[in-house]
Amino acid sequence: MKSLLLVVAMAAQMDAATMKAGFARVNITPKSPIYLSGYAARTKPSEGVLQPIWAKALAIQDTKGAKTVIVTTDLIGLSRMVTDMVAARVAKEFSIDRSRLVFNASHTHSGPMVGGNLQALFDLKPEDEKVIDAYTKVLTENLYQAVSAALSDLAPAVLSVGHGSADFGFNRRMNKGSATHIDNPKGPMDKDVPVIRVTTPDGKLRGVLFGYACHNTTLGGDLYQVNGDYAGFAQSEFESAHPGATAMFMILCGADQNPNPRGKVEQAMQYGKQLADAVSKVIDGKMDSIAGPVQAAYNVTQLTFKAHDRELYEKDLKDKLRAKVRRAELMLKLYDERRPIRSTPYPVQALRFGKVLTMVTLGGEVVVDYDLRIKKEFPGEHIIVAGYSNDVMCYIPSVRVLKEGGYEAVDSMIYYGQPGPFDENVEETVMNGVYGVMKRVGRKPAKQ
Ligand SMILES: [Zn+2]
């Protein structure tokens, strides 16, 4: 009996040891001035660089040889225009299915505009648009290179998962129905800092992937220097504390969460340090090892907008908010072409590592309600619910937030060039997407 147990234990150990992992990074700092995204108040392109920004990739080869790659970026958001192109090339060159590729953007508001994201944010001059198009083209190549380099770096590895916490993020929806953000300490939040640690078989740290559910908006629109905000500082802080290791940040469902207080570079650095310290504490403590196959499922569903007609946008043409006029022009053009936007494609993905960890990735700016709901409905294994993944087409409110109204439900749609708020099926449709991919990786919701 004793020897059998020993054999089982050894087999489990060997199983874990046969996993492989690889890291890579590509500098994606714009080489010349470019409009920074996120704040409509900005009036000119960037002026210099406070901190370089990166695309980083973690490639994982499971015990059956299947390869999965997670890409994180210090960017406002990646559109499907970009991720589809990279995914198609990765599929062709490496035979990696779309379900095994994740793209997450940290949502830094001090990073460049990216093609296909936040289309109606600015009145851009043609020369500014040209710069953004050129940057996006190079970015697409860089993302592919990051994936390719991470796959070349695959080497035996031990993966583990654990959790810490950070407390600088606050629910920002105090005033229902208004576009202004005031912190609401009583609103739903999630302070969880999930960490995946990757070491060599003999225990040397190779890197970490960690997350947090909070807008990457410590810095305001008055700063014109490129940087990764708190998430950028968290990664650089961790990497200087652990020379040779790669730190990757993945933003979770922080669409209705802001750092508090905010506005100063020192605060962004301080939050970065808090997060890096939380990650360091997790990797020095007890973690659960991730072994076995990685199962993956990916699905693109459709989220439907509330019904609209062209009269609405004809009225908006006279609005004093410039972004509203730009959105109206875009919508009227689509009406003229007889193809008004009625819905948006919406990617939902699940990656399950053995029977230890499930990572759910959702497109768009996802409010924390989804994260809390998914965690509650799928107990029993470690879970990471990321937003801002694979495509950032707009905010994704829950029914609660949609009914309350305000920025995340209504006003933000203007800047994204979307027709207006979602209809009330939004939460159910997203959740049905989640149930679908979860089922395909062998997970059922607990009975409520
Ligand atoms: Zn946002």
C-alpha cells in the first residue's frame, strides 16, 4: 500500500514536471508622439516617455503537449481587428487554436490609441490617424513576435497558483445616473490578487502572471508621457525585486473600480509597489501546484443593443458634446448604408488547468458584478475572471448597473462609437456564454 502511494506521488510529481513554460517580451513603446488614449480631454499627442510599455507572453505546454499562450499588454484595449489578425497567424504558423490564445490589455490611460478601440474619443487630424494606424500595424507584428518568442522559450517548468490582496481600488459608482465618478466604499469590489508562479523544476523563479480588478487610471489626462500606470509600475517593481523574472499583469473585472486617491505619478508608483509586494508575498507562501492538461474553450456570442432609430442621432448632431456628434455621424452613415449596429460580437473564453484553476476571460470593460457572480457560481477550484480580453468593444454592465444608468451603462458607449446602451439581456447572454465555455472545460455551476 505504502509503495503504491509512493508511485502515485511520484507520478504526480513527474506529471507536474513535464509541463513546460516560456516567457517573452517585446517593447511596444511608441517611437514618436502619438495620441494617448482613455481621456477625451486630451488635446495633443504624447510628449515623451515616463516608462516603457510592453507586450509580454507566457507560453504553456501541458502534459499532453497542447500549447496555450497568454499575452498581456500595457495598452488601453485591443480590438478584435488586431487580435483576430495575430490569432490567425499564430494558428497558421504554430497550429494553436484560437481557444488557446488570450490577449489582455491593462487599460492604462497613459498608453497610445490603438486602431479599432475607442473610435469616437477624439477629433483626430488625418496625420494623427496615420500615426495610430502605423502604430497598430507594428503592434500587430509585435504581438505575434511575443507569442513566437515565448513558444521558443518553452522549457520544463512548475506552475502554481495562489492569492493575495490589494486595497487601492474602490467602486466608483456612488451617484446613480451620473457620468461623474465618486468613490463608493459600500459598492461591490474584489480585492483579490491572483498569482500564477512559474519556476524551473529546481525552484528558480522564472516569472509571474498576476491580476487585479481596478481601472488603470491613477494618472489623469493632464499627463502626456507614455507609461503603464499602476500596472506598469507593479511589473517593473516586481522585476527589479526579482532579477531575471518576468512579471505580467492581467486586468480583471475592474470597469467600475478606480484607484483612490488618484492623479499623481507618486500614487501610481505607490500602488504599483503595493501590488508587487502582494505578489511577492504570495509566491513566498504556500501555493497550489497546477498540473495536468490545459483545457480550453472559446466562443463568440452576440450582445444586443437597446433598439434605436436614426432620429435619435439626427438630434445628437446638434449636441454640444463633440464625441456625441462624432458618434451620431458614424451611426447615420451606417443607417445610410442600411447596416445600423444592432449587436456586437462578444468573446468568452475558459482555460482550465488540471482540476486546480480555471481562468475565464471576457471581452470589454467588465464590471465587477460578473467576477463576483462567476466566483460564487463556480466554487471549488481557483478561479481568475479577467475582463479586457481578446476584444475591448465597450463597457459590459450587469443588469443592476444597466438599470442604474450612468457612465458604465450609457455615456461610455459614445466614446466607443457604439449606438447606445445594451438591452436588458446583456447579463444573461454573457453568463450563457460563460456556462457554455465552462461546460466545455468540464465545469458546472453549483446549485444556488
Ligand atoms: Zn475604462
